[in-house]
Amino acid sequence: MAGSTRYMRYILIAFVALVVIFFISASSSESRVPGADRVHSATEMLKGQGNSLWKGASSSSATSSDAGTVPAGKDSLASDAKSSPAADAVKPAASHHSSASSAAAPHASDHSTTSPNPYSGSLGGQNSLTSDTAPGPRMNATFVTLARNSDVWEISRSIRQVEDRFNHRYHYDWVFLNDADFDETFKSVTGALTSGRTRYGKIDKEHWGFPEFIDQDKAAKVREDMHERKIIYGDSISYRHMCRYESGFFFRHPLMMEYEWYWRVEPSIELFCDINYDTFQFMAENNKKYSFVLSLYEYFETIPTLWDSVKGFMKEHPEHIAKDNSMGFLSDDGGMTYNHCHFWSNFEIGNLDWLRSDAYIDYFNHLDHDGGFFYERWGDAPVHSIAAALLLPKDQIHFFNDIAYYHVPFTHCPTGEKTRLELRCHCNPKDNFDWNGYSCTKRFYELNKMPLPEGYEKEQ
Ligand SMILES: Nc1nc2c(ncn2[C@@H]2O[C@H](COP(=O)(O)OP(=O)(O)OP(=O)(O)O)[C@@H](O)[C@H]2O)c(=O)[nH]1
Ligand SMILES: *[C@@H]1O[C@H](CO)[C@@H](O)[C@H](O)[C@H]1NC(C)=O
Ligand SMILES: [Mg+2]
């Protein structure tokens, strides 16, 4: 009796142990599925749209990075350049071909017993890479990414997608900016992934910090208050420096002074379609200065007095306001109030000389001195968007329907099946945000009298 009870107990314990092991392995393999957690958080954030977190004046909105501008002295700009030749050129322009082909053909030199693949020899690999490169001259352009060392793996995902969908044919430079020194891991990993030259810059303290006209106590109280009201990034100092830097300084970094065009890339983005033409050249040839893929309503709590500041600027500098501007995109009452529409600035292809123009610098300085980057939490998305809408004629702003893009929690998937198939897109058209009530893109179409793309009704 005692023997069989013990026997039963052993079986029971063994069974329980097996069940426990099964659940542990099942849950850990699930959490290893790449992207699974991202999908969850995106879904949650989309759901969150409906509740108070994202409620704006007329609807919900999402955050984005943004910032403001302060004119910076020439010398502080110069001291920003932290581009030692060694760090600048991690990879000479041609070397990636040879390293790629040697990595792809490890069997070429040894006598393996398996039959060789005639298409993957080192010469073949090199040729196919070379012929993949788009012919013709390149624009004076670069990718630009603001990032911390800890962002290395998330920015790597973005780089991989940009390279696969576009840059493997163009090899444009990539400038990385950081308020701290980039470490060796960051430089070697990003350098290995890019097909163009990589350059790493450190941001000058004067461009990343509190300007002297900001009352620190007042700013601290605001952060406390926003923290209590659970406003996203409301208590963050670094987020505010980031927004102000993106609004007013990135285009004046000494490394960026060497270029005319930029394409901003953030960590963890996705590109879903091939981009088979030079987008920078497109901008230049069509006289575009600013572009977007997603637009939406800003979270009101972060910008209560932004529009007052903009109105102050318009009064002070009427000469900077473009005649055929896009005020209709920003305001439903001729400029009295702001409807919170903005272009989402985590994606931007734009002209750096425009951002460096007197008009933009006067605009940034005016906003910066009103203090809202610190006394509120102004984002660079509304700051850039309002500038583009007011300082540029409306035909200089471009909507890239064909660039399919994701940044948590929103997706732009091109409207029109023909486009999606031609460009080998892998986004689900159901995820497209454009014709959702929280998007401002329809408003952009109407303002510019553009015919809505075929099939848009099905996505509403
Ligand atoms: N060097 C540096 N980069 C930063 C800092 N904070 C943010 N960034 C970068 O600035 C950009 C915008 O920051 P995000 O945290 O993505 O802001 P967001 O897009 O509004 O919010 P998320 O939904 O979290 O992506 C990203 O490229 C970040 O890597 C910082 O303190 N230092
Ligand atoms: C690229 O643009 C920058 C900024 O406009 C300019 O200073 C620089 O000379 C240009 N480089 C070339 C090669 O044209
Ligand atoms: Mg981001």
C-alpha cells in the first residue's frame, strides 16, 4: 500500500513537472517571436486612441518628436562637429561590395563536398550587387537619425528596411546624432548595415539643454503637473530637449551643414514597399521642400499656447508668410484657432536650406523664446508642420502615397492595389490610417484639390 501510494505520488510529481516545463517553454518561445510585443503595444495604443490618453480638441492624436529652434552661434556650431575621419567613414564607399560577397560565398575557397551554386560565386555576387546600383548622379543628401546608444538594435531594424527597400541602390550617407558619444557597438553595427558612408556626430551642449531665458522652477512645476495628469512624456526633460533639437538645431549640426536634403529615420520603423526612384531627386525636380506620409491631430495638452505663439510670429514677420500657404490645413476659421492637424515628423524628407532660411530661423526663435518647449511640451511635429504650412507655398509640400511606412502605432499603406502589387508591398491595406477620422490626410487632398486615390472609400 505505502509503496503504491509513493509510486502514485512520483507519477503525479512527474506529471506536474512536465506541465510546468511545457508552460515555461511555451511562454518563452512566444515571447521570442520577433515583433509580437510590438504588435500588441500598437494595438493597445490604437485602442488607447479612443480613450482619454489621446484625446485632442477635435479628436485623438499621437505623439511624435518635435522641437524648437534657437539661433546658435557660429562657433558653437563648429565645435559640434565631432567627426574624426576614422569615425566618419566606417566603411569606404566600395568596401561593402567585397565584404558582402566574401560573406555570401564562404565555400568559394574551400573544397567542400557539396556541389557549388554557380550563381553565388564571389564574382557573381559582386556583379549582381554592382548592377543593382542605380545609374546616374546622386543628390546632395543624407539620412539623419537622432539616437542613443541604447537604440542600436531598434535603429538597426529601421536601417535594414531602408536599405532593402531603397538605399541598396543609392548608397546615400547616413548621419547619426547623439547628445552623448556613440559607442563602438553602435558604430560598428550601424556601419555594417548601411551601404553608404556613415558619420557620427555629437550634439553641442548649447543645442541640448535649457536656454538661459527659461525659468527652471517653472519648468519643473510643469513637469510635475503633467506627470500627475499622465501626459505621455509629460515629466521628461530629455524628451523636451529632443523635441527642441529636432525643431531648431539638427539641420545646423556641422555634419548636416554639408548637405542640402535629408531623410529622417527613427528607430523601430518599417517600410513596406519598394522605392524604385530617387526620392531626393524627385523633391528637387518637383520643387518640393517638405514631405510626409502620415498626418494626424496633435494631443492638445502638449501645445495649449503654441498657436498663440505662431500668431505672435505672423504679426511680427508677415513678410515670411507664403502667399499661397496651407493655412486651410491648420485652421478651420482662417487662422483664429488651430485644429491640431500636423504631419508626423518621425518620417520626413525635406530641404535643409529651407530649414536654415531666415524665415524658418525667425519662426523657431520666436517660438523658442515663448518657452513652450519647456513650459508645455511642444513637439517638433506640429512645429515643423506649421512652418511648412505657413512659410511654404502649398505646392511645395508633398504627400508620398507610395512610401509605405509604420511608426508605432500608425501605418501608411498605399491606397490602390495596383500600386501595392507593383511596389511589392507587404502591408495590410486594412491597417492604412489615411482615411481614418483621426487622420488629416483627406484635408490635405481637399486643400490641394487632389483627386482622392481610387479605392479610398473602401478603407474608410
Ligand atoms: N541621443 C538621444 N536621442 C534621443 C533621446 N530621446 C529621444 N531620442 C531620439 O529621438 C527620436 C524621437 O524619440 P522617440 O522616443 O522615438 O519619440 P517618439 O517617436 O515621439 O515616441 P515613440 O512612440 O516612443 O517612438 C528617436 O530617433 C530617438 O532615438 C535622447 O535623450 N538622446
Ligand atoms: C551640399 O549642400 C551644402 C548646403 O547647401 C553646400 O554647402 C555644399 O557645398 C553642397 N555640396 C555639394 C557637393 O554641392
Ligand atoms: Mg519614435
